[in-house]
Amino acid sequence: MVLNYQNIGTRTIPGFPTNRSLNQESLPADTSVEGACIEARLSPTVMSPQEKAAFPEYAARNANIYLALRNRILMLWFINPQREVTVEDAAKIMEREELMNSELLAGIWFFLSRRGIINHGVFEVKGSDHAKHTNVKGKKILVVGGGISGIACANHLKYLGFEVKVVEAMERFGGRVLSLRMKNGRGEAATADLGAMIVTGLPGNPINTLSKQFKIDLKKIKNECPLYVDGKEITKAIDTKIETVFNKILEAVAKVKKSDKLKDRDVSLGAVVEKVLENQRRACTEAYINHQKRIEKKHEHLYSLETEGSKLIMQIAETNQEIIELEQKDREATDNNTKCIYIYHINKTKVELENFIKKFREIEKKKATITDEIKQLEKNPPPAEFLNFFEYRLLYWHIANLEYANSAEINDLSLKNWDQDDAFEFPGPHFAVKDGYDTVIHSLVDHAKGVPPPGMPKKNGENSGHGQTKAVEFQWGHSVRKIEMKTNKTAVTLRDLSKEKQGQENTNQEGEDDADTTEEFDAVVCTVPLGVLKAEKIDFIPPLPEFKKASIERLGFGNLNKIVMHFEDRFWDDRVDMFGTIGPTPNSRGEFYMFWSLNKKDPVLVGMFAGSSADIAETVCKDVVIRRAMMLLKEIFGQGKVTFTKLKRSEVTGWKRNPFIRGAYSYIKVGASGRDYDMLSLPVENENTGIFFAGEHTMRKYPATVHGAYLSGLREAGRIADKFGKAFYRTNTSEKDDT
């Protein structure tokens, strides 16, 4: 099947572009102004709300001059994102007299550069404009969390001239980006992603820029997904029928969402879907009953015609007998007057007979018509039920797919806002990272440590690809226990988890925990997942504002799990990138609902657990999960093929039970909205220091995505630079979003 849901309210399913997505080939080239602006997520002809807040004098007038300069700078960056665009580079574009405004040019450059719209990721730094013109030397920032948002933030802060330290509780970086590498027969590593796996569209996606910087090998995902039930592939006819039903359900849900009945309250998406299904079932039953009533009325009409016809037959017979008797009397009559009378009555009776025969023929014609109508109605009855049990199983596969996209059960999703980010999804096909998504993490970490980008030699003994800036300090195996914002600094208490595991004495002579240390920083960026914030594992002093705590409570943090299986041989169709399996009941819809086959070098399958099945997968032992997966594969591909194929290695994820992650990604619960993402993105600060927040759960436009997390890290680096660095544009006006 092709997962191309028609309803405008459908949220992007990872791996499946919607019908609104454009073909990559139809998009402007990156060397055009339009292409550069698409990559920057900006309009080539209109200033964004953030730009208007930073340059209000140009928003009111002379916007064309601003846009001309900005667009030229964007083109310089996106033509070659492996090299920094400097202020000097930008100055070279002012060939027209009306563009000769060095102050505006510098302001635009700093605005774009600080926010990571240009000069982000892994690139060669040619100048030292930030060090020269912003007074942030010696300012030390702590980034809490080594996921992609934290790494992106640290990298960009380093580029902007700050001293940066990253602390991570786990003994690895990447957070929910984690790739499994398994030995294959060629001495290489068979790769599969245990966490984030799909690059959802390229134009405008910062991962597209990173792929150009350090040559990420991306594989386009085929948007076809054969479905299997009880070991057999579903026919195209039934597949199309149920997909159409699902689309109509989503259309009905969209209408309910816009109705005035729910104007002042929110309800569960699942409840509305069930209500729509109930209405469909009722309508189907009513249609079937009405159909039977129509047949019954036809039969009643037919019976009345038959009764009327029987009467006419009797009348025809009686009239015919009467004519015979009159003709006999006419023959027996002797006088002409009597014969004339009989002839008159004979002719009159014959007219009556003809009328009876005519009526009888009309009735017979009506009877034939009604009989045909009855046959047609009986031949083409509406379904006695909306869907049969098998069709419901297939319908709930689509619901499982929706739950996968949101990492939540459908009953937990907000009807009003579950798909509020649809308008910002990136166009074009979706891709997988061939060598594992964590290659992005490794490249960013190496760059932050000062390792030059591929093919770029170190120069003049520099320890960093960022000129004279100091390499980022990384520390893993340490969790943050407390973040205390003081007047001038923010103090952070870290716990060495290795000492905690060793079971050392809890306190020293001064009564402090031996595993705990406290450091002070000019600012702290908190990038821990929403699940950790919900668990209140970090003690904020003073406590977080009530509006922020309320948003943490309102937003949901869902779960999603996988099983990775590395086989000796490939027994499935290598021409497809995915195939689905239909659960035995609606309640088990998310269990192995889909298998991915994105690794074309090695026989690796990745099975998915969505909805409630994702939680269940963490409560049973690994052997049970593997046995269940093997049973399904044997049903589809045959006992012989799967039984005699050795399973070399398997892994089952457990994201929810990981104490430093506690789930997959955020979703909008009933009662929440996109505004809660905005609230979580706001810093808590005073004049001299502050706590800043990044992560996918702080991105209203791009939640639950790697690119959203990455962009949030760049955003916070820019905020910190605005706070501590020299201002080149207006920063005392809050940046309004254009959502």
C-alpha cells in the first residue's frame, strides 16, 4: 500500500510523505534565492516576525533593502555550507549603491549567524568576527544533556565565542539518537537505528545542510508498504477500501474539530474517532434496515398488483363468458330489433373486455418492473455491518500508524491540537541515514572537540575548527541534581554516577555527598527530555515558574520501542523498505505493526511497537518478544525459510525505563496546545545569568523530531549570545513567533 493519507489534518508519519509533499526534483535549486530561503525556513519576500522584532525600523519601511541583503547572505551560505560566511564575505555583496549600509549588513549577519540560520554545524571558520565584536570571552556555559539539541547548542556557543561544558548522565552522547552496529561476514558493521531513524524531508531541514557538510549518506525511502494478515498479503481492493474509510474518518474528525460544539473545550482524538465509527455503524445499520424496508414495500406493491391482476383475470373470464352467451342469444334471435340489441351489448362488452385486458397487461408490466427492482435490490444490498472483524483489524492498523507518529495512544491525543505542527512539515521524500543516524552526533561531537571536518587540515596548531575558540569540554556519567540560579551565576550540582554505583560512603567530613560536586556558570542550558522534567529529577532553585510547570504537566511524553534482528540471510522481499502486519485484535494493533528493511547491505529487520504495545514490550522478557516476532515472520514467509535462518543478534529497546530519557518524544495531550511548547522554550533569567531550555519539547513548529531538537539548540545559543554579547539589532523586544 502507499501511505498517502488525503485528510489535511493528518500528521506526517515518519517515513511517509503526505500528499502535500513536493517532489525533490520540483524544488528550486539551493543556488537560487528561493532555494536558499527554503533552506533557511524564511520567505524571500517577507520579513519574519523575529526579523521584524529585531529590525523594526526596516519592518516599517525599506523592507526591500533588508531582504535584498539578507537573501544574498543566505545564498552565500547555502552555496557552500562547508565554509563560514564572514562579515567581509557579506560586505562583498553590496555592489549596489542603495545597499551600501555596513551597519545594517553587520546587524543582519550577526542576527543570522547567532541564530544558526547560517554558519551552523560542521564548517571551516575563516574569520573571528564574533570574538572581535562581541564581549563574551571568559563566559562559561553549561549544557545539561548530550542529545542532539545539547550538542548543537554547545557547538554553536563555541563558535560564538563562549567556553562550553557539556554534561551527560549516560556513558554516551546522542540521547534518543542511538545506532546499533553488529558484526557481519565482511568485517564491517551491520547498522540499525534503535531511536531516531527517519529524516522527514530535506528542503528546509538542517539535517540537509549537515549532510552536505560531512557527507551523510542518505537513502530515499520507498513509500510502499505491503500488509500481511494471518500470513497472507492483503489484496489491493480491500487495502484501498479500508484506506479510503480511514481517510473519511479523518475528514469527519476534522469537521468535528471545527464545529462550534467544541469551541471552549478539548476532548480526546480517540473518543471522537470512536464516535465517528459509532455513527458510521449506526448509519450502516440504518441503511441496511431501510434497504430491507424498500424491498418489503416493493413486495407489498407486487402483492397488491397480483391481487388486482387476479381480480382482472376473473373479470376477463366473466366478460368473455358474457360475450359468448350474448353471441349465442344473438344467433338464436329471430327478429332484427332483438338482434340489434344483442349486437349492441356484445360490442359494449367487448370494449369492456379490451379495457380489462389492457389493465391486466399494464399490471403485468408493472409487476415485471417491480420484480426486476426487487432482484436488483436483493442483488446489491448495502453491508449489514459497517466493517467486518477482519476489516476492523486493518482499520486499526492505520490507527497504530497514527499512534506511532505521535508516540502515544490515540485516546491520549488532543482533538484540537494533536496535529498543530502539520503546516511546518518539510516537503519532499523521506530518507534514512545509511550508516546510522548517530553518525550525525559523532561528527558534531568531534567538531566540538576540535577535530577538523573531513578533508580539512588543522592550521597553525589550532585545537579547534573554530579558530581560536576553546574546544568544548565533555563529561559523561554525571547527572545534574540541582540547578540554583543566583544573582550573578548559576550553580549546578553534579553527581558522579560511577561513585554512586561503587556504593561509596554517602558523606564526607563536611556532610556533603562524596559523589556530588558543585560548579558555577554564567548560564545553563537544560536539554534533558520532557520525561525527565516530568519526573522532577532536577531540583530547580528557585522553583520553575508556575506557567512552565503547568506546561510540563500538560504536554505528553510518549513511548515507542523497537526490536532489531540481524539474520544470516535475507528471506523477505528486498524491493520494499517496509511491510506491515495486522494484529489479531484492535487492542494489539501496535504490536509489530510494521517491520523496516532499510539496510540493503545486511539482512536486518526492525520491528515496531506503537501505542500501548510500546509499554507492554518493556514489561515482558526479551525472549518472549523475539519468539513472538519469529512467529509472525514464519506466518508470512514460511516455516522453512525463517526456521532455518539463524538469528545472529537481536536487541529490544526500552526507552521508557531508561531513567535519563523516560520515553520517546512529546505529544499534545488532551488540554494541551502548541503554546505549551512556547512556554517550555522560555528562559528563566535575571540580568546576569539564567537557565535556558532546549529539546524537541520546546519546538512548537518541529516537535518530536531530530531537526526540531537541533534547531532548538541553535535557538538557545543565539539567545545566550544576545544576552551576554554586544547588540547589533534590537534584543529588548520579545521575539514573536509566526505560528
